[in-house]
Amino acid sequence: MFANSMYGYYFSLALRSFKRNKVLTALMVLAIALGIGASMTTLTVFHVLSGDPIPHKSDTLFYPRLDPATMTGYQPGQEPEFQMTRFDAEALLREKRGDRQAVMTGGGVAIEPGRDGLNPFVANARYTTADFFPMFDVPFAYGRGWTAEDDQARARVVVISAELNEKLFGGGDSVGKSIRAEQTAFKIIGVLKPWRPSPRFYDLTQSRFGSDEQLFIPFWTSRALDMSPNGNMNCWDSGNRADREEDKEGNYGINASCAWLQYWVELDSPAKADAYRRYLTNYSDQQRAAGRFQRPANVRLDDVMAWLDTNGVVPSDVRLQGWLAFGFLFVCLVNTIGLLLAKFLRRSAEIGVRRALGATRREVFVQYLIEAGVVGLAGGALGIGFALLGLWAVRQQPTDYAELANLDGTMLLAAITLTVFASLLAGLLPAWRACQIAPAIQLKSQ
């Protein structure tokens, strides 16, 4: 009880001190607030960009890569292709060396809504295979995904997002209903719950933090209907295979020398991952022996976080801004420490009298640490306001991750932690210097 009343007394002394030195107090609060605001703005953006999009499985999902290009422009040690040819993707899919595997690409499809008042529109789509849904733990509100048999049968089935279900059918269970896309009727077999991994790790060739995909269509169905994919494509050996008479699909055909597909495999143990790397090397050697591959075996098998790092999902300018912001916070804290030192040392006579009347160094230290802490907490509260303002400014920028820049619970806790840390850091040295003042010297000078 005594300790609580003493701390309350020290707090009231701090408030009185602030009233006597309003300008100085305002400068210290503003300095800390600016540092906290800048740091939390950049830290939140970094958190959005660098977060693990599927933390419970990110170490069991892998992105295999091969190097099927010609020797033209070859340099030893360079990265293999970032995507896969259709021939290789289908070959790996058939051999099923992983626990699960899926081939995919993005696309845009024209929707003809059967609902009054809605005009035709284009929706983002994902052309993929059956394991996509269980492999990435995609949540269903109604129904299910399709099967491997549906893949092989080129079934006209579709899974739609919660957003598209609301738009076309007003929400609710729409399984069994039909949707018309690209002038073809598809049967709805599943409706997703809201699902938006951030970043969209399974396809980094398009908008990494952009809008959701609204339809999921079997990959071979999309090829049978000649649906155009979106995204990057890298071709070599032009005209050698893609233009043959037996391959009518051009660069999207099974024999085309073009890398345009994403391929993922699930491996639930490090031993399986090692075995799969050996399998990729053996596969490359077999393809080179068959005359398809020309380059020496060059394979990669990155898990989710390694794949994000390889693609530089966190831009270098964001990292630089983060370091600059924390450097700015350090400068603000140094200035605050200087101001607190000047303020406390000006009260040396007061401290000397207190010490002469029996106050211990610990009591003086606690008093002035509380005063510094109140300054820091006030600056931190204002700094969180500055951070919210800074994040609002980020959301106005024309970047695909802008709308995700929000101060969520995790980052709010980080802001509070940073505020407490900054308050203690700013107050420790001034409070320690204050408690070291010798009472005898101060009393003699009076």
C-alpha cells in the first residue's frame, strides 16, 4: 500500500513538473512520437510483406525448379527457370513422387451472370489440379473440391470464392447451381470461405498481394476450352516444337519450349525432401539423355519462405526505409535523453535537499524514472496515432500491398512494447545521473 501511494505521489510530481516546463515536455513527447510513428509505419509494412502466409505448413510445401532451356546464354551457377514447362509439369504430376502435388496457372474468365441487374464481367481464375485444395488447406463453406478423376475427365466443374458467391447468388449454399464462364456452363461443386493468403505465395508471377481469385477450374478443362492464362512466360527454341502441326496449342502446348506453369509439391519430412531433390536431378539427367535438356542438371527445391526470399517479396526499399526509421527513432531517443538530462540536472538543488532529508538513491532514481516513463508513454500514445496516419498514407499508394497496411493486434502489441522499451531507454541514464547527485555539494552551494 505504501509503495503504491509512493508511486502515485511520484506520478503527481511528474505531472506538476510537466506543467512547469510545458514547451520542454512537448518537445520530448513529440520527439518520441515521431520516432515511434515512423518506426511502426515501416515495421507494419515489413510485417505485411514478410509474414508467413501458411505458417503451419510452410516447411512442408516446396516449389521444384528445373533448367530445361538450351545452351544459349548459359552461365554455370545461374538460377534455373522460375516456372515449369507443361511437359515437365505433367510428367512430374504423373509420377506422383510427393505426398501431394499440383500444377497451376492464373487466368481471367468472362462471367455471364444470370442475376438481374448484373452485367457480364471478368473475374480472376486459377486453373489447377485436384490436390490444390487439400495441399494449401483451402477452407470450404459448402461442398468440396474436384477429384483427380474430374481432372482426367476434363469435367465442367468449378469452385467459387465467397465473394463471387455473394455477388451471383446472394450468399448461401450454391452447390449444384450453374455458372456460365467463357460461354461454357460449369457446375458449382464448392464454395470457399473467405481465403486470401498474403502474399499469394503459390503464384508470384502476378499481383503478389492483389485481389482474390474468384474461380478455380480444373487445369485440363481450361486447356480443353482453350482458356487463356495470365502471367509470365519464357520461351526458347522458338518454332522448333510449338509450331509443329501435331501441337495446336502453340506456346501452351505439351511440346512447347516455354516455361509458364507453377508447380508445388507437399513433402512431410526432411528425408522426403532430400529424396525429391535426388529425383529432380535424376529426372533432369534422363531428359538430357533423351535430348530435351541441354544444360547440366540444375535443380532447386525451395520451401515457402525460401521461395519468397528468392523472389524478393520484401522490396529492398522497404528494408531500407525500415532501417532509416529505426535510425530516426534512435536519434529521437538521443535527443530526448539530452533534454531529460538537462531538465533533471537543473533540479540538482532540489535533489540535494531530498537526499539530505533522507531520500535514498533508489527513491530518487524511481521518481525520475517514472517522470521519464510518463514522457515516453505519452510520446508512444501519440506515436501510435502518427503510425495510423502513416499507414493511411501507405494505403493511398498505387501498390498491390497498400490495402493490407493496417495496424492489427500483433502490430499494436509491438507498438506498445516499443513504446515501453523507448520510455525505459530514454529515462535510465537521466534518472541514474539524477540519483548520483551528492547532497553535500548541493547544500554547500546554496
